[in-house]
Amino acid sequence: MRTFVLAIMLAALSAAAASAQSLNINSPAPLKAGVNASNTDNFTGTHYWYFYANPGHVVVATTFKGGTVLGAPTNATLTFTLSDSAASWHITKVLTGAAPNHSFDGSFKKRTKVIVTVAPISGGLVREGGDYTIAVSGAVAYGEEKSGDPIVGTYTQMAGMTSNYGACKFKADGTILASTGATGTWKLFDADSHTYVIVLDGQRLSLTLRPGRGLTDPSDPSAVDFQAVR
């Protein structure tokens, strides 16, 4: 417990904004030094992260805060799994509202790429999930983020928009190509808030990028217009 509390304190002093979370098991996102905060649910899917454990003692502190429906807490859970890149071993812990934190604590004899998987429950008609944090400390090293804008990727348009574009590719050159044949552009408006101006088939939108989830209404993070696929 003392080790866990110390790890949280050290992480809080050097809190880091979340990297661009990955939905692709073959391309996990690098964890940063400090607290890596994010959000996922059963509509979004599993997040994949990684860090390097060097020879010595390592602590991975995780927390979870479940969301609510109409103000009432749900029975949401998040399953945290640590494994090596070859999946030759794994350690799993399920966090709930009643047990919202856990510290993975151990030692490594050689440098190891550790994969951290964060999985919400699967299926269901109601969005269930919540906020989580990961902080690694001890004999660790961090990977480098991929270059380029984090909006680049493939998205699925969600219900509620006036037009149906289906799947959409947001390309690195600032253009958008929809599976319906519609085209458009994207442009970063404000880097601090991750706000983008999207023009698709003549329709202009102002949306906030929430890595690992998608493009949402700036005033309502739960209103996802474009769900991230990868």
C-alpha cells in the first residue's frame, strides 16, 4: 500500500495529458511519464498502451471511475491486463466502482516491452464505462509518440447527423474520404482543446477529438459524431 500511494503521489506531481490512445492491438500507444488519463466504454472498445520495463522494480498504478446513466451509477467495470509483447505471460485485474484502484507491483530481470490493455465490458445497449488512469514508475522507459496529427485515422459516423457518410478516412493531408463517395477537409482549430473544423460534403462541423473514442460535440463529450475505428 505504501508503494502504491507513493507511486500515485509521484505521478500526480508530473501529470501528463493522455497520449493518442490506440484501438489497434498491433500498434499500442506509448504511455507518458506521470498520470495518463483517458476514458473508454463498451461502445468505444479496448485501449492498448505500452512502456518498457528495465531491469529492476516497476509499479503500474491504475484507477477507474465509472460513469452514470441519468445520474445513477452503472455496474461498469474495466479490465486491466499487463503482458509482454509476445503474450508469453499476463496479469489481469478487474476494477469496479467498489474496487476502483489497483497497483501492479513486480520486478524484471531484463528489458521488456510491456503491453497494457484496458478493456470495458463487451456488448450491451447502454453505454457503460468511465474514466481511468495509468501511472508507471520505477525502472521504466517510455516510447515515442508517432508523428503526425492524432486525428488521422478511420472513423464510423454515428447516428444523429443530417447526412449518412458511413465510414470516413481522415487523411494526413487534411482531406476526408467517406465510403459513400463524399469528400471533405479537416483542420485543427485549437490545439489545447483538440478542436477541429470538419467540412464534409458541404456540411461544416466543429468537433473535439477525444483520442481512443472519436470526434465529439465540444459541449457534450458523450455525443460522439464520428466513432474511432483505428
